[in-house]
Amino acid sequence: MNVDQIRLVREANPFVPFTVHLADGPSHRVPHRNYLSMSPGGRTVIVYESDEAGHLLDSLLITELSIDKPGVGSAPESNGS
């Protein structure tokens, strides 16, 4: 998995929720693009939970992104700020 692939999924329009899977087993769901941020170089990824807790991840340990089926368990993303 490379940082360009992660950015592509995060910036998809329309956004589709996805899950980040790590090499050592854990996974983290990203329900909205604002729940994932990346360092400028892409080496560090932060996935936020709904309570604003965050998981600091090394992007080199991300092995897979599982993309939800469109329309299943997801609300449309608002265009307003």
C-alpha cells in the first residue's frame, strides 16, 4: 500500500467509507474523509474515532484498505462547511 493509494481513497468523490488494515492485525474504520489525516510526506497517518481519540499509524504498516459498498451504512457527504 502506498500513500498515493490512501490519498486517492480518502479524496474520492463521492467519498465512500473504508477500513484501514495494519500488518499486525488491528483495523480502523474511516467513516468520513475528515477522520483520516496524513503528514505532508505521507509516512504518518492519523485515524480519528468518533470521540476524537486518534490512532497514530506508520503508513508503511498499512496492508489493505477495505472500501465499503456505496450506500451501505453511509450517509452522503455534505458539500457545506
